[in-house]
Amino acid sequence: MSEAVTHSAPAPVARPELLASLDPLLREWLPRQRWFAGKGRPVTGFSLVAAVELLPPGSQLGLIHLLVRAHQPRTPAQGATSHPGDCYQLLIGVREALPPRLAPALIGHLEEGPLAGRTVYEALHDPRSAGVLLEALRTGARVGDLRFERDRRQEIRKDLVPRLVTAEQSNSSVVYGDTFILKVLRRIVPGINPDLELPLTLAREGCARVPAPAAWMLADLDAETYVLGVLQPFVQGAADGWELALRELAKGEDFAAEARALGRATAEVHTALARSLPTVTLGHTRMRPLIDAMTERLDAAAQAVPALRPHAPGLRTAFEALADLSAEGRTWTAQRIHGDLHLGQCLRSPDGEWSLIDFEGEPSKPLAERRMPQPPARDIAGMLRSFDYAAHSVPQAPGSMRTPSASGWADACRAAYCTGYAEVSGLDPRTDPVLLRAFETDKAVYEVVYEARHRPDWLPVPLAAVRRLAASR
């Protein structure tokens, strides 16, 4: 399964003709991928950022690592300023012909260029190609601009059988022998990615709530470092928090004990991050831009989603109340946080322990913004909204005495989560209702816009929260 990567200088991949020959195929294939961020806008072209052969295309199996920038018309939010286009990480497999088992991975057949006559495909579907990545991580290889590093304290065995995770994700993941999981980042930006930075920090702190990175994949380009992927221990038999909550809710089972344990786990992570990374005090001057940004997002959302407009004045009072507290001299502590916390970012192991995963933050936000210290209430609000989503995602069984009401189930989870958080941190989020309401409101406004654009049938879920938040002045 494991094949050694080539260390020779790249040949055909270095030629502009390769990208030119891939261009028409990628224009069709790339927008169909779940992780492509530019949906709804045509791709007008590609530019090559970097290309490296991990296996030479001249052999029976070729593997080419590409970083390509996809050029698209600018959105109104990007304005008239120059936007170079998003950079994507592609792993291109090359074969004479695809075996039937790889048919879903097909990108297309090349008619011209240095690989004319060959078939190209998404290589992560191919166990042989996925094995090449593991071997590079295991050996700490350097190939062209690519650098593979690892924690030597963790053993990485050879020939772990890979399988691609087929669930929809904003990145791609490969599980190796139920021992490790490799998260391959798709939308690439230069700089320190929190998806590697924070788990490494937590590992140094001895925080067991986050799987410690075993290896990672980087690219060094133009004096900048790009994080491309992170290999972490796979929590075998773990239940995804979202799926677990839905399962228990459908059975009419109480989830409060799990929510309380999850609150404790969140607080352990927050406490470890505050202990190991700088914190800042947010007074009036520093709070003002944060509150202004919330207000601006609400105004833009009300313009985009008519159903939100009647509630906008009530929602705005959440931000005004926070501004008033700030003006009176109230301060808050900000620290590094998860940044995109919800039930789907949590795993419960078979022994009942909770882990937090996916510290990338919201990929649509600039990296510098994702790495900024924030009040922990932002994470807490995200989880509280997630309980609400879960409660409204399971059809209520008419006449069933065991099925709890959606609002009652969510309220019990929210209270238990805050209780668990307070047990570890010493701070109950409910004792600062103005701050928590502001962050919940900001999250609900984001959800309204997302559902209106992508899942209109789900719009009633965040709108129900909007009505509650607008009325709770």
C-alpha cells in the first residue's frame, strides 16, 4: 500500500501546458465539490501556485500535488478591490484508465498537454495514492515545496489501510486503519492555521480533550508557510455529537447529562488555551469594533432576507445593550477559542469522554480574524444554537408521550451545558446574559442568511430563535 514518494525535480507538472490541459476539466469538476467556496459564480480561469510530483506520471500510477488559484468574478462584498481568487489544494491521480471502483473519482480524460491520453481523477479516492501521503508523513519527507513533519513520540505504522470519508465536509478526510485520520485542507491560505496551531498548543498543555497531531503537511512558497493537512489519532467508535443528539432525541431520551459533560469539556479546552496563549482585556475601545461588526452583519442580513426585517429592531437592542455596558466601563476577557463550535465538531468516545475537533474556524473568514482572541461566549453561543438546531431537526411523533417538545429539550440541554461549563471554569455563561444574547443573536443572524441561500426549508429554525432573541430585551 505504501509507496515511496519521488524526490526528483518535477518535470511535466512544471510546464504551463499541464494546467492549460487541465483547465476545461477543472472548470467542470471543481464547482461540483462540496468544499468549493465559489459556488454560483463561473470559473474564468486558473493560475498555478505550485505543482509537485509525488509519484511520476510516467509510471503506471501518477500522483501530482497542485495548488491552483481559481479566478472568478468578484462578489459585491469584495467590491472593486483586487481579489486574486481562492487557492485550492488538489491531489490529482494519473492512470491510463480508471478501474471501475474509481469511477466516482473521475475528473476527465486529457486530450493534449504533457499527459495527453491519460485519465486524471481525485486521488484521495485511491488507496494507493492515499498511502503515498501517509508514507510521506511517516518518514518526514521533503518533496519540492512540500514538507512533511511529525511528532516522533507517536508511532505511525506502515501499510495502514486508507479509506476516504464520504460524508459532506468543507475539507477532505482519509482514515488510516481506524488509527489516524488525515484532514486535507482544500481552501489554502498562507500563515499559521489554527487547525494545527491550537491542537499542538493543547497537546503541550496536556489537554486530552483534543486529539494531539501526529503529523502535518506544509508548503513553503515565497517565504510563506501554508498548512495543507493534519494527521491526528482517530477516535475509534466515537459518536458525532450532532448524530448522537438526533438519535437520542428521536428515541425520546434525555440529553442533559451529555450536554453537561460537553460543557465541562469545552471549559477544559478554554481554560487550557487561556493558560497557554495570550489573553486580552476588552474595554470600550476594543469592544466598539466588535459590536459595530455585529450591527453591520444584521443590517446586511435584513437587506438580503426580507423575513428578517420585522425583527431587526428588536435584534439590534442586543448589540445596543452590550454597547451600553461597555460604555459604562464593563470589560471582558478575550482569548483564543475554537471559533466554530457546534455539536458536529464534537466526538464522544465509547467510554463517554468528549473531544473537540476541527479548530479551523469559519473558513470564509480571513485567517487573521480567525486567530484573534475572542470572548469564550462566542463558542458557547455557537453550541447553544446547535442544541436548538438539533431539537428542531427531529420530527415530533404525534401522540408520543416520550418525545419531548423541541423547545423543552433544547432548554434542558442549554442549561445543562452552561452548568457543566461553570463546574470547570468557575464562570457560568448565564451570569452575563447581555454578552451571551449578543453572540447568540449574531449567530442566529448568520444562520438566517445561510439557510435562506442554501437550505430554504430550514429557514424557520433560525427564525424561531430570532423571534425569541428579538423579544428578550
